[in-house]
Amino acid sequence: MSEGNPSLPITVRDLVYETDGQQLLQIGSLNISETGPTMILGPNGAGKSLFLRLLHGLIEPSMGLILFNGQIARGGHRRGQGMVFQKPVLLRRSVAANINFALKVYGIKRAERSQRVLDLMQEGNLSGRSRQAARTLSGGEQQRLALVRALACEPAVLFLDEPTSSLDPGASLAIEEMINQIARTGTKIVMITHDLGLAQRLASEILFFHKGKVCEQAPATGFFSGPHSKEAQAFLAGRLLL
């Protein structure tokens, strides 16, 4: 990734998402300009995953605008972005074939794909698994594959929806190390997590969600040392938010 991220800042204006007559998300104004990882925290049902899906164009807002570096993002899968879900979505193919398919979709020429597949497998510590069926990998290996496959398009922004949930400590640490390395290359990470320790170690800034709204946006150090909103204070204290 070259200096200066071409997708930043990410700007949200008057964003609303409704379904079945129920408003699930409402964000008046938000600007994500921090180049380091942005971690999204909040209780279950706060609208965190909806927000990521809206940013990535997987669903359309009921109202409002989403801009990347001043350009309006309109529908569909956004090229130059990647997303990894809590449960990896893998093709019924080998590890190498999963990566090769992603490279093909992103227009990488056949002559370049073989080496790129090898490089990405090495990045995910999957070099010995190239011919193995992707869906027979362990949970941690599947998530590493999902991460490197998302890197096939060399994304300017990578959205991650709880990539370490349900993983054992060793597998979680491997994912955390990968995320840290990806961020160091200049890719903007926007990630949901319930792991406060991980957020403290990786985040540059925190977005705290509650009831479909952003209650607080703050540098990570300031957030964890003394959040301003009552909702975030209660959350960090382990109290139930109503």
C-alpha cells in the first residue's frame, strides 16, 4: 500500500437503516480519518455488524450517504475493499483454489496468480495446506485463509466482523498478529470485537455503539482510561446496558 490511503476519510452523513418499520441504525455524522485500526465496541444488538455491512455495500441504507475520500459509495461490492466475517465463507475448493479464485475475480492475470497464491498462503502460514479442502481446515486456519483471500485485491480498507470469536487463544493470537501486520502495510482496518484486550492492543481509535447509535468516538488510550459517555462507562465496568 502506497503512502496515503485513497479511501480515507470514511464519512457518514445522516445514515439510517430501517427494516419492517423498525429503525435499527441512525448516525447523524461520523468521520473516520485515523489511519490506524478503528475498533467497534458495544453490546450485542447495538448495530455494529449492520454498520460494517452498510459501509461495505452489502446492504443499502434507508437514508443517508457514505463517502470514501469524498466520493459517494453507491451499492454493490466496493472494489478496493475486503471483508471477513465472524464465520468464514469458503468455497468448496482447495486452499490454493480459494485464493486463486479471488485473484481471478479481481482481474489478476493468470501468469501472476501462481506466485501470488504462494505468497498469500505463506502470509497466512498455510503453505503446507495448498491442496487441502478449505472447509476441512481448523477454525483458526479457515479464518487465516479468509483473511489472506480478502487481501487478494490489496484492499485500502479491510472490514472485520469479530474475526477472533470462537477461536482458542493460540488461534486468536495468530489472527491478531496478522491483523497487526496488515495494518502496518497501510490498509485501514475497521473491526468489530468483543475482546477488550485485543482492542486495547491494536486500536488507534474506538467507536462505541449502543442502540443503533455511535455514543462515543475517541482515541483508544483515552477511551480505555476514561470514556465520556455513560453507556461506555457502564460497558467497560461490565454492567448490563438497557
